[in-house]
Amino acid sequence: DYIVEAPPDQLLYDAPQVEPSKVEQQIAAHVMKYIYDGCCIQLGIGGMPNMVGKLIAASDLKNLGGHTEMFVDAYVDMIESGRMNGSQKSIDRFKCAYTFAIGSKRMYDFMHNNPALASYPVNYTNDPKIIAQIDNMVSINNAIEVDLFTQVNAESSGMGQVSGNGGMWDFVLGAQWSKKGKSFICLASTYTDGNGQTKSRITPQLPLGSIVTIPRQMVDYIVTEYGAIKLTACPTWMRAEKIISIAHPDFRESLIKAAEKMKIWRQSNKK
């Protein structure tokens, strides 16, 4: 092991804060319906997780905990507001456990010598068996696209790599092993491509070469701006019906036709 001292004038990266879009605000509001006193929260980075943190800070929730791979500014909001104190955690009580941190200077200043935080190796924070020991674990992660089988891609655009999977798989599994735990995979229902065309993030099939980050059997909740659906133990046709129900309305009919062609849609479901 080595310690390398940085020059005195070298500052930590001050990550710009991403303001949540209207869609991200709507998604966060749907997730908030499932958070209650004593939950332990895992968040990723971006506008939507930041919005969840702001909503929690402004809520009347209490005694929340934190256990995450990445510590972000949203945790500062939740802890400083008094909503997150870790008092109900079965492990690392009164501490927010994390592996690494990326955020603003405000966040780094908050972290400095702060006994409310505990930095651990990733093989501790991301171990599903460790995560499962925390009751009421709530895992909140973002995705790129989902198909009608509810396979989740959070890593690539076709064959092009967009992101690593990070700890998503670990926390999706660990949260569902947790007593009363829940896993939320969030995405906007549409995106605008390079030609200015609106495309659905819910697709009949993942494009050739896409990565399946979370297989359908592991999916708990999927959330778009049109709602949250629970998919645990659902059969294939029910998954198709549910995922279409939270797609953008402009794409629902075409998705139904695709599901019919794939023989995973029952006409009676449409009624």
C-alpha cells in the first residue's frame, strides 16, 4: 500500500450538480411513496437521486439510514436535515457506510472528519450478504433501457459501452434479500436521439449487442414518470403488460403490437 501526497494547491474534483428535470422529479415522487421511517437508502449519481435526497430532506421521514457504494451530495441533504441518522440500522448503527465519494466541495467539507460516515472496502459495502443484513433496505438505481421481458440494460448503447455496472447488481439483489427491502430501477420513458427524434426507452427487445445488467428474474420495481410497477414473480405476459403501462403513451400501441407478434401478449389484457 502507498500513500501519495497531492500538491497543496491541488483540490478535489468539484463535481457540477445536475439539476433534476421535470421527468426526474416525477420519477423521484413515485419512489418516495415507498419510503417510510427507518428505511436504509442506497442512491446512485444524477438528477433523479439528488431529487430523492431533496424530497427526503423536505419530508417528515425520520430515522433513515444510509448504505451505498457511492456517497453523493444527496446524502448531505438527508443527514443535515436530520432525516437520516442511522439509528435503526442493524449494522454500522448511526453511520452511513460507503466506498467512494464524488460530489461538490460542500460535500467534501461535510465528510471531513465526520463520525457519522464510515468508509469501507467495496467487498464489504457491495456484498449482497452484508446488504441483506440491513432491514428495510431501499436500493435506487438508474437504467438506460428495458425490454418487454423486463431485462434491464444499464451499461451500453447497443455494443457501445456507456457505463460500468458498478454496484447495481449487488444492491438490487441485496435489497431484495433484506427484510422488507425493495429495489427500484428508474428510467425516463423516452429519450431524444442525435437526429432530434423521440425514442422509447422501453423496447420490444434490447438492441443487438446490448448488455443485460439485471436479468428479468432479479427485477423488483421499475419506475418511469408514469408510475412504479412491481415485477417480482410475474409471468412473461404480465411483465409485458405492466412495463407497457408505464411506457410513454405515444409508444404503447406499437409495444402492444410487438408483444403480440412475440406471442407474449393476451388480447384480453388490453381490456
